[in-house]
Amino acid sequence: MKVPNSELNNCIRRLRFDNGRMTQQDLADRVGVTRQTIIAIEQGKYSPSLPLAFRIAKTFGTTIEQVFELNEC
Amino acid sequence: MNRLQKSAWLNLAFVTAMVIFCGIIFSVMVLLRVPGGIIGLVSFIISSAVFGLISFMIYRKKGIEAKFDERELKINARAKLWALGILFFFLAYICVGPFFFLGAKAHIPVYVLPLIFLGSLFISQLVHSAVILIRCMLEDESAE
């Protein structure tokens, strides 16, 4: 689950595949951002804001802690 | 091409066209030795009003930046910061440089001033658009 260059680790890619193989574009449309933003989040190059993180978690029907993990290294 | 890239290209194209157009007008006025005074002031007011109206019509209809998501807003803000920084250095060297190169008692023609303004405008927009486009290009290369 570890991704580089970010304070947050995430498992968005796995959750997308677990939720009917959702595409990045599908997820982007549902949370109101661009596909490039979803890509950047998955690759750990961008840390989402709190509202966006909550919207992502809500889309997957899970809690924010199960989507994002603080990187304390 | 996403909204951010489109916005960067549109702004760069508009500013470039405006700088070229104004540069041509100023060059013609310098070559024709257009007199200053009331004629120059009225010309300046009219051209500023026309340019302001065109800008308002273009940017009011564009509305692209209003639809940026949070990441694009951050990239745009960072690009504006870079543009401001480069603009500062450009103006510093352009305005202070001649003092050292030409000496304290030297004179420069008045038409240099609008050229400095146009140059500043072009350089700041060039940097702003370049930062956005380079950032988007680097992200596209690493995208799946």
C-alpha cells in the first residue's frame, strides 16, 4: 500500500478494483475532480483535502481510515 | 488536454497576441513621431477601454478557471507565484540595470517604458503558462 512522496498512503487502486473494477474516470466523476487528480492521489503525488478524502471514502462505502493511512516514517 | 492546460494555452495566446499588437501600434507611433499631450492621452484612454472591453468579454465567457478542481487550483496558484517571482526579478534587472550599465546621468527614450510594461506582461504570462504545462506534462508521463 505504500506510495512514495506523500504523507499519506492509500489503497484507492485496490478499492477501485474491489468495487466493480471502477475506472479512475468513474471515481473522478463521482467525487467531482479530474482523472489526473485521482492518478496523482493514487501515486502519492498529491494529498487530497479533507472533504475530498471523505467523498472518496463515501464512494467506496467505507471509512476514511480504511482508505488513507498516515505515513509516519 | 485538461481544463488547466487549455486555460494556460488560451492565456498565453491572448497575451502574446496582445503584446504583438500593442508592440506594432507603439512602433508605428514612434516611427510616425506621434505627438504627446492631449492626442496621446485620448489615444491611451480609448485603446485601454477597447482592450479592457475585449478582455472582459473573453474572460467572462471563458469561465474555465471557475471549474478547476482543488489540485488544479493549487497548481494554478503555484504557477502564479512563480510568475510573480520571475516578474519581480525581470523588473528589478530592467529598471535597475541601466543605472549601472549606462550611468546615473544617462537618458532613455520614453517609448522604452511601454515596452517594459509589455515585456513584463508577456514574461509573467509565459512563466505562468509554462509552469502549468510542464507540470501537466510531467504528470502525464508518469500516469498509467
